[in-house]
Amino acid sequence: MTTQLITSRDNPLVQRLRKHVQDPSAYRKLGEVWLEGDHLCSACLARGVPVALAVIADTAWQGEHGVAQAFDEQARRLSELARQASKVVVVPEALWKAFTSLESPARLGFLLNRPGLDGQGAGIRPGVRTVVLDRVQDAGNVGSILRSASAMGFEQLVALKGTAALWSGKVLRAGMGAHFALHLVEQVNADDLDALGVPMVATSSHTDQMLPSAPLPDPCAWVMGHEGQGVAESVMAKCQLRVAIPQPGGEESLNVAAAAAVCLYESLRRRQSA
């Protein structure tokens, strides 16, 4: 492990980190992902993801270039996480504001080398339990669906063009580390979905097939659509099954993240019952 002190806003690394904050899809061009905060960094390490570079505030770094201070348990923890990286860059805490999207400085971030993030469908794994996102645009919804997919034992998430950037800061924070438990492919077209090799299932209010009694295949690919428009016809045409979620309370529809959680749990329940 090597360490370096950076104090200038004009440093190339600081400029790159600013691009990550300013453009949610910058990672596609840069071939790297910026994780901010100890929870995401811990989740990354727990999954065995190699970390090329850690960036830490001087107020949290217990070592060379760190600010002299009394024993700080949080600083000790952040320093231990940072030391798992091949290289550690220390910056003044005041400089952190130049490349953060958080109101309170996280004081620790990882920069991961992730080439090929614009998979274009080539990375789809056939025959596995999958969630397909069709133009789901809210970053919070996308991150929440990622968490549900991971929790319910799904292995892959495929995002069609028009879906929020999967590795953007907002989606990463909403996903709470689920990114590292799933195989993620984005920027795909409807025709790319033929590579899934499993039946596709979509929710629809225009069907009499109710979720609790529907003959759900396993494995399958659950398709979740745009918050307002739902699943596009070109994608719906590829689905072997359409199901409706019972809503005796009379609501017109569920939030897409809530609907996904219900559907993915039902798939899990069926598997465990079998």
C-alpha cells in the first residue's frame, strides 16, 4: 500500500471525482466507479471486490498526512477500510466538498476500476433468475429494486436504455451494497432480452391472472416498467406471462419498487415451498 497527499482542487484525481458527481453516467466513459461512505466501501470489501484507490479525509486518516487528534473510533474504522486499497490518497477535509454529493462529508471513498460498464447486452447471463428494468428512471426506485433482487436470491439485473444509470451515486446509495451481489448489465435493447433464456414475467393491470395463483416459472425474469408508462409493448410482447397484484384497498397501482418487492418475494416463497 502506498499513500499520497493531495491538497489542490486542480489535481487530475480531484477533477475526475468531480465528474463522477456532476454526471451520473460518467463512469461509463471513465471505466471506474466512485463509492462514497463507509457502508458502501464495507459492502464492496465484503464481496471481495479489488480496490485500486481509497480517498480519505485527513481528519479520518490515522497515519502519515493525518491530522493529529485524540483517539477517534470512527477514524480508526475508516482508516482500516482505506488500508485495504492498493493506494491511499489523503485530502484535507475542506477539499472533500469539491467532489461530494452528500451534505455531510463521508470522509472515505473507493475508486474502483470497472471496465466494460456499458455492456450493451453482451454480458447477459442466460438461464439465471433475473430482474429486467424497462426505463425505470427514479434512482431511488432502481436502488431499492436492486436491494430486493439481492435479498430475494436473484442473480442478475438487466436495465434497458432509458433506465437510471445503475452505478450512479444516487443508485449506489439506495442500493446499499446490493450492486456487489448481482451481475449487472445496462444500456440494452429489447432484442437483447432474447439472450436471457428464461421465461419473462411482467405485471399488468390488464389481466385476470392474479399473482398469488399464477403459475410462476423458476427461474424467470421479472420485468418492471417505467413509473408512469409501465412496460413498453415491444418488451411486453416478449413476456410469456402477465400477472396482476391484488389490491383490495382500491389503489390504482403500486410504486414500481414496492411492486418489485412483492413479486420477487412471491418467487422466493414459491421456491422455498417447493
